[in-house]
Amino acid sequence: MSLTINIYYTGQNGNARKFAEEMISSGIVNRVRQEKGNTKYEYFYPLDDEETVLLIDCWDSQEALDLHHKSPLMQEIATLRTKYKLKMKVYRFSEYKGE
């Protein structure tokens, strides 16, 4: 079962975009993409909200996502979120394989 997580990071004074830029420039994004089970980790900017960044984060299983949440990378991400004083809205979607 694959999982897709949409995370909206919102801040002030361009901090959400600065956060995404530092996530990329620091190499954290590439390290997440290399984790077992990650199938997508990409940032997008809403056209109508300059203070928000959308992360689309996809995993091939709940177990892979759980391992990611326990990894040292999560502390690095949390530190950057705090640095940029971001709020988050999280939406989770799972694959449905109907009969």
C-alpha cells in the first residue's frame, strides 16, 4: 500500500520558501529521496499564497514511513522548521485497491 503525504508549510516573510531552499541546499532532500521506500519528495509553490510551500512526500509502505519518522533526518527537518517558525497542515492519502 503506497502513502502520499501533503504537507503545507506556512510562515512569514518568505520563510517557507527559505526553508525549502535550505532543505535542498543542505542535502536533506536528497538524503530523504535515498531512503528505502521513498518514491517522491518534491516541493511546490501555490500561485495564490507566497507564504506557503507544499511538500508532496510518497512512500511505498507504512513501515518505510515509520522508519523515516524515526531517522536522524527528522530531527534535522524539525530543527529547520523551528528556525523558520513554520506552521504545518498535513494531509495523508493511502492507495485503495478495490476489487
